[in-house]
Amino acid sequence: MEQTLVLLKPDCMERRLAGRVITRIEDKGLIIVALKLMRVTPDLARRHYAEHVGKDFYPGLETFITSGPLVAMVVEGPEAIAVIRKMAGATNGRNAAPGTIRGDFSSSRQMNLVHASDSPESAEGEIGIFFAPEEILPHTPTIFPWLRAADE
């Protein structure tokens, strides 16, 4: 079982797509173990995007991510990081395959609706930026045996 951070960015919220994205995650059989509506501050943006802070595009990225509320989630499941990234699609919505979140709802490089951690190390660090340990509530839904075999 892996955990990953998923952010439904301000463009996702403004376009009223949050419910549709959450439904896709739940339909896939992944478990949401933490969820909150929040507004990213400039300080939080700098922590989350630390590797980009000095780059030319960073000011626009910070302006975008702090422009409105977003939903932050911790999603859990087998290979959750890879599964969510495949569901999200290519970063640039114009290049994302149909059937992915970005392929179906985005035609932009920056207004690409979702953030998904790209590795176990990133997921652990990003989850720690957005959630305190006590905000994560792991559980096993009663439907779990119907979603995958016991040895998966």
C-alpha cells in the first residue's frame, strides 16, 4: 500500500470539477485517507515547489496556486503513486490522453487541474507539508475484498 498527495488545484475548483475527479479516484478503488479544503499561502507554495523557486516561471506558478481554494488529499492503495499519475495524464493537458483527468478536462500546461506526487519520496515529503500525522485516517473499507485479491 502506498500513499500519495493529490491536489485539486484552483482551476479545478473554479471549474467545479472536484467532485468528478474525486469520483474517478474512488471508482478506481483507491481510498481517500485525508481531505481538506484550503488556501495555499505564498510560504506554503514555496515549500511545496521548493525546487522551482528560483526559476523564471515560478512567480506565475505561485500566483496560480495561491489564487483560490484547493482540495488537498492523501490517497492510498497499491501502487497509488503510479495509478494516480496515470489517471492524471501528461502534465500538459494538450498532450494528455483522452480518458485521463487532464486529457478530458484540460488544454493547458499550467491550468492542468491536479497535482500528483511523482515518487514515494516526494509523496512522503509533500504529504508532510499539507497534513499533520493526526489528520491522516487510514482505514479498510468493507468493500476492500471486492476491489482486489488478498495477495495484491
